[in-house]
Amino acid sequence: MALFGAESLVRQRLVPNITQSRECVAKIVRLDYILTRNISHLQGAHRMSPAHITGTDEHIEIRKIFCVGLNYSEHVKEMKAALPQAPVFFLKPATAVIGDGGTTIRPDISRELHHEVEMTVLIGAGGRNIAREAAFKHVAGYGVGLDMTLRDIQGDAKKRGLPWTLSKGFDTSAPISKFVQATTISNPHDLEIALAVNGMQRQHASTGNLIFKVDYLIWYLSQFFTLERGDILFTGTPEGVAATVPGDRLEARLISPGSGVLASLGIRIQ
Ligand code: MG
């Protein structure tokens, strides 16, 4: 009888506590998973390194990242857009940068992560209201980058007339290569950019096909912004943009028709 009473007491008092404890432990495990995941996202995004110029010890802190949309006519056609009368600019935060060997992480809210290979320009000397004729003196180097884009989020923003910030500036959306010294490039509009996904070529174009050239973009931008050493310009993507899937390996290159590969960049998609 005494034993029965003790068992009843255990059931009444301890079992609810054990159940609550189990629920509590489950919540802690879930919270730990969320925190760990978010911290690893942040660590990935903040592994941002300075810009490197090949062949020098220079490590330049990255400042503003300007990107140009719709700057190759074939890409304008594939996006079913009108040819722009003036450059279309948007910004990415410096925290979006990852380097060679990095991973672009698609936020769970998106289902469509596109690649856009682009020539990148590193500003070496700052200025404002820079004359077009003097623009190249402000360039420290040229490289290749990927303007990773959440196309579904961008499409929704376009429909509603909203900014592209979320679709273009998310963490890890700006993989960049090292930069080749500008002084070694006689004509940045006589180069090629190329992108392969899992070894298959997806994009390839001459920078000679840029609608708005590098010197024009620098002149145009500097009327609105004070350009600073460490600013980076993504000059726009050619045709062939397409979706990626987790596990894809992307290899981007900046090529000189005369001297071969000048800069390269490899990333994975997660
Ligand atoms: Mg782009």
C-alpha cells in the first residue's frame, strides 16, 4: 500500500517534471542548432579579406562595391529589358565579399540563385568629379567577380518597383578574384571573361562589348559618390546567366587574348 502510494506520488509530481525537462532540452537543442547555424553564416560572410593585387604585398581594405546592371546588349535581351540610356547602378555591402575557394550560401527564403560573371575594377586612387580622360589613373587593378543574384527575389522586387538590395547584397553574394595590376593592362576593353559550372562553359564574352566602358562608369559614378581607394566596381554580366544548385563548382576567369589567364576565381554553392 505504501509502495503504491509512493508510485502514485512519483507519477503525480515527477513525471510532469520529466516531460517538461524533455521539452526544455529539445528547445535548447533547437536553439543551439539555430545559433550555431547563424554564427557559421556570419563567420563565412565576415571572412571577408582585403583586396589583393597579384605580384605585390598590397592588401587594400574593401570599401564600397558598385555594380552595373544591363551593360551587355545580349544580356539586356535575355532579361527582356530595354537598352539603358544611362548606367544602372546598385550597391553590395563589403561584407558580401568572399575570395577564391569560398562558398556562396543561398538564403533559405530563395529558390533561384543565378551566376553573373563580370570584370571587376579596383579603385586605387580616390576622387570626385573625375574626368573621363583621367579615369584610368584611378584604377589599381582588374579582376573577375561573380554578382550572385537571387533571381526570384529580384523578380518580385522588379514587379513591385522595389530596390534590389536583398537579391544582390546578401552575405557571400560577391565572390572576387585577386586583381592584376592596372599598369600591366594596356586596354581593359580587350579582355575576356568566362565562367564554367562543373567544368561546362556557361558564359564567355569580350569586355569590348561593354555598353558603358570603364572610364565612362568611373566618370559617371564620381559625380554622385566620392570614390575611395578600395572601392570595387562590378562592370556587368554578358548573356548566359543561369541557375545554380547546391554542390555546383563555379570557375571564373579574366583572360587576355595575348597573355592567357590574368585572374581566376573558384567557388562552391551551398
Ligand atoms: Mg550583375
